[in-house]
Amino acid sequence: MATKNELKTIIDKMAEMMDSVGKAVGVKEGTGKAFKGELAMFLMYLSASDGEIKWDEASVISDLCDLNLTPQSIGDFIRKNNIYSTEFESKVPATLDLIVKADNLLIKMNMDNGLSDVPNLVISTYKYAAEQLIMADGTADANEHNDCKIYIDMMERYVRNNSDRRKSSVSGFTKNTGGVSAPTKSGVSAPTKSGVSAPKKKG
């Protein structure tokens, strides 16, 4: 796992790249800032998973995304913007959508020149940030891992279905059926602890 300083460098580089892509497609400024903002909201979503938003988590989000947050301000933001919800975890980040569309345009114009799979780099950055947040308080909660998987799976599914890089790969394989189906989200809230309570997820 990358250290917090190494991850911060990765996030800053990704934000710079987002700004460049944004300018290339006509967005004057703010794409890099938007990337950090969406990453911060994802981390806030995860911070609510175990029923309590801790100072260690607020510190990680603040440091990685250039913010100044407290557990209380995160809780207020989550409630106001319906972050800890099934609606949020099914909505593709706008900056990922932008990167996929820009990447597809480069491929269509034969201008990708063997560039890295940028949409996958975005998802990897989210994964690294999630690891950092989940371990911020020294414990890894099952709800945090589950919610992280739900969100990352949503991002990967979007890229798989919309990226021309994926469409050019070999397909046609289907998983055999007959296994046990995955449980549906029940909406049961995590137990709350002392301190600032995390909002309950809205179905």
C-alpha cells in the first residue's frame, strides 16, 4: 500500500492530468479540482460505513484532497448531499465519465499513441485512497470493505461498458449460472459508537 505522501503525489498528478484533459475538450478550468472533490465525496461515503466518522478519517480526506474537514463537517455534508445512499453509490463520477469520453476520442482519432489506460488509473487511485481511509483508524470494518466494493464495481462496470479500449478486447465469455445470488442491500444501519455518528444509508 502506498504511503499517504505517495498517494497525495499520485492524486495531485491525476488532478493535473484531469486539468489537461479538461482543457483539451473545452473545459476552461476546474477539472482537477472537481476530481479531488469527487474523490473526497467517495471517501466521505466510506467514512460513514462503520457508523462513526473519526478524526483520523477526516484528516486523511483533508490531506489527500486539499480540504479542511472535521468529523462534524463531514457528517453535515453527507446528510445535506445524500452521500451515504444507494443513489450516490450508483452515480458515476463526472470526471471518470469525462476521461472515458476523452480517451475514446483519442482512440477514434488514432492519437492515443499507446498511452496508459487512463480510466483504469482513475479507478486505481480511488482504490488506493480507499485503502488509506479504511486503515486510518487502525481497523478495517466489513461495512467499509463492502461499500468500497459496491462503488468500485460500479466504476469498473461503467468503464467496461463505455470504454473503447474494452470494446477492442476479446469478449464472449459468460459466467456459468446456478450459483447462490448475492444478497440485496437491506438498509440495515451499522451500529453507532460514541463520537460523531455517521448518517444512515438511504435506500
